[in-house]
Amino acid sequence: MPYLTVKDGAEIFYKDWGRKEGPAVVFSHGWPLSSDNWEGQMFFLANKGYRVVAHDRRGHGRSSQPWEGNDIDTWADDLLQLIEHLDLKDVMLVGHSTGGGEIVRFCGRHGTGRVKKAVIISGTPPLLVQTAKFPDGVPMEVFDGFRDAMLKDRAQFFLDVPTGPFFGFNRPGAKTSQGLINSWFQQGMQSGLKAVYDCLRSWEVDLSGDLESMDIPVLVIQGDDDQVVPVKAGALATMKFLKNGKLKIYPGGAHALPNTEVDGINEDLLKFLKE
């Protein structure tokens, strides 16, 4: 399996599918998942002639689990090293949830010299935690509850999240997929506790300046029934800071759009790539 050893010695697992000479799309996954969560999009785009790359964030999936470096700046640095290692140019970055924060910080920290476009799906930017500047965010007590739940019984917590708000399976009349629940649980439990615990701090980082620095077209996608990232705190707030942003809202859409709206998201990505 392909691994990249980054500067601090951490080993980053990645998938590199499709035509090597095809236009490149690089995916960043959400918390506490892995690159596996992008397979629906990667398979689709690879079959359309694109080169698709997705990594397991350090501490997640098959990547190594270092004690240090589980922060958004180091994630951006890891992503840069992967893109440089593969010598990818004119890339379209795609990030879901926490991965949205990762690609935004990447652009803010390292610029867009190798990036042509970006897509943020159900993203945590500009700032997920509730503050005076961002009153529509999630109260800190909720994050503290997540941390306590992980330390008390991570396995049960990682069943409760996908069974409930992540996929919207707690809504009346929702069609539940036990397969998606099991997949989420498996990916989450494969990650290291230190990494998924520290990861929550990234939701407390203000990325509004990074968004303002993005000089590329950005597609922002979110469901208006997202129970993880309130749409006012996510997509609607993000659009206020982008120079060249395009918004798409999925009516009734849950947080996990790449899983619950596979065909729609795939077509959104393909259309944006061709624009």
C-alpha cells in the first residue's frame, strides 16, 4: 500500500486511482473517518478519466498515530508534502466537514499555486465553535461533551453519532442504512484516540482569513438539515468571506452528503470540474 513519510517521520497512507495523466482531484475526509469515506466519489471520477487522490489524515485510518501534530496546521503541511510528492498541479481540492477546514487552511497557509479549484462540503469553516463573532456556531459545551464521551466509552459514542445526527437517521421517516453505520464505526475505531480527541480543537480555529485569501473558484455545498454543522455557521457564513464562491444547498440534506446524496454530489463535482 502506498505511504508517504513526512518530515516529522509520520507515515501517511494514500490512494491514487485513475489515469496518472488525468486532471487531479484530491480529497480530504471528515472526522473521525478515513479516505474510505470518499470511495463513491473517487470511483465515479476515476471512471471519468480523472486522477483521484485521498489520504488518511495522520492518526486516522491506516496512517501512523503520532502523539504530536494532530492539528490543522500540521494537516495542511502533510497535504502539501503529499501533493508535492506526487507532483500534482492544477488540483481541485475537495474537503468534507473537518476536511473542509483542512483544505481551507492549506490554501491559507501554502497558497494556491498548485490548486485550481476547491469544493467544501458540509465544511467546518469559517469557525464551528460559537463565539460573539460567530453566534450561529456550536456551543463549546457540546465539544466538551464529545470529549467526555470519547474518554468514557468511545465505542458507544461512535455508534451513537452515525446512528443519529451524522446521516440524519434520527429524523422521522429516514431510511436507515446499517451498512453506513457500520462503515462509520469501523473507520472511526480504526483511528487513534489521541488524534480524534485532538481533532476537535480544529473546530475552534477561525479560518475566515484563510477563506478570504482563496483566489480560486470555490464551490460550497451543504444540506439545510445538517445537525452537525449548522448551515448558518457553515456554508452561509463561508460564502461571506470568499472572493469567488458558488453555493449549493441540498434541501433536507444531512451532514453526510457524500454518502447520502452520492449521485448528486458526484454530478456536482463533475460539473464544477468542467466549468
